[in-house]
Amino acid sequence: MKTKKILLAFDGSTQSMNAAELCWELAAKHPIRLTAQHVVNTVGLWQLLNFELPGLTGSGPYIAAHEAMSKELRSIGETLVTIYDTKAKSRGLADQCVLDEGDAISEVARRARTHDLVVIGHHPSKRDPLPGSGQDQNGALPRYLTHFSMAETLTRVLDKPLLVVQSQTKPWKAINLILHGHNKLEDSFRAGVELAAFFNLPLEINSYFIGDASEADIPDLKELVDETEKLYPDLVLKTRQARLWPNSDNAHLAEVACDPDALVVIPTFECGSERQSAFGTGINLFVRYAEVNSLLFYPVDVQESHLASTASSAAAAN
């Protein structure tokens, strides 16, 4: 089986540690080559400090602050890389760990080009933790109302599969593939099959229809199921249908990703300059609302040639 190259984007958070633990566990069981990356986000830091034109003061104090804070962030990054290396080696893994500098999103996207999968830790948003207030316990507005997290931003721009780890993740018991409508149906199906075969897990295909839509609108998967059973006779595969009732803030999308024991796979498609789910919504909404352990966003329109070659290889092997 072909080795998968995984890029782990990490910082010093608990969520990053959870993502690293998952990567190490997967690397111990499957043919995986793991690279860990920490980015000193000097560009983001400058965006925090910079003004288009100096007003009450000149730019000197801000430049000095940027240089001082960048130095501290580099020091923290070097410490994180050392700690990561130590923990990886203690597990018998010879991971590559790199320290980059620049814009965090751009640097992750740059390294992602030579990898098969990107993994990142993420702290899920909590909507209205204080009833009726719309504020967190510190009096601030919820993060999703003011800016996207790094994981949310990556789902919008990255053209490689992105695994978002939101909490400590136990070994997956199945692959849970989410389908809706006919858009890139065959490629989405193959993506789920390829992942289930690689991780040696059962595959559950979940076809959703929204509101008053007719069940007759759900695509017939029989031919794809029959083809898969011939190519992968040992793969455990089942399908089911379910109805979702939409609400105003799209929180119903969390219902499709509510299996804590499975790797939930959501196919994505390019729409203009961003990516969308099969439900026609921004992918970041799943990251924002679904509080499951792990979500995998799979860009089937970009990966379709790879999926086709995988299917051909399986056919040849049989």
C-alpha cells in the first residue's frame, strides 16, 4: 500500500497535542510519513500592529514592538520543535519537524502541496455560553463573530484533504461519509472507499435530504456499492438515508457530524475563490458547529484523478 505523507500543523495548544497524538497513533499502524510544522506568524503579528499611515505616533514604536515580539515567538517556536522531537522519538518515530516563518496560512498551504493530508488541532466554538448574552465568560463576543480560526480558514482555501482534530480522539471504529445531492457523487464515494481501505475500517455512507425534499431525490448508490464490493471484497460497507430540517444559522449541519466513534468525512468542492460542502454552505460552518472529535474535509474535485487511479489499481489487483 502506498505511503501517505501527512503534514501536521501544530502550535503549543492542547488541541495540537491531541492532533499529534492521533498522528503518532496512525503512523504506528499504517504506512505514513509524518512532517510536523510550526509557523512563526510574523505576518499576522504585523497585521496586528500595523496601520496604513501613522497617526498619533510614528511607526518606530510599532516596528520595535514587532521585532521584539517576533524574537519571542521564534524562541517559543524553537522550544516547541524541541519538545515535539523528543515526544516523537520517545514513541520510536523519526518525524521531520520544521520551523517556518511568515504568514501561517500561506506557509501551511505551501508545504501541503507535497503532502497527501494536512492535520490541525482546533478548539470548537461554543455558541452563547452565557444564555442570551452572545458573549463568553470574559465578556468578549464569540470568536466566530469576529474572525475565522486557522482551521476554519484552511477549510476555505486548502485543496488537500484536511483533518481537523477538536479533542482527544480514540481509535476510529468506522469511516462516516456524508453525501447530499449528485454533485461529484462518484468521486465522493470513491474518496470514502479509499480512506476506509487505507485505514482498514468499515465504511458507512450517509445520504441526507433537506427539509421537505423527496426521498426520490436521493441518488441511487447501488451500482457504486456493487462495484466497490467487487474491488474491495473485505470492505464492510453499509448505506443509510436521513432527513435534516434546516434552521436559520445552519446549526443543523452539526447533526450530520455527530458520530464520536467515527472519522466523519465531508466532501468539498470549489465554488469561486473558496470551497463549499455538498450542502452549498461554507465548510467552516462544520468546523464551527460540529463538536465531534475529528472531521476530514476531502476536496474531491481536486483529488478526482488520484481517486480514479486508486480505483484502477484496485481493479487491476483483483
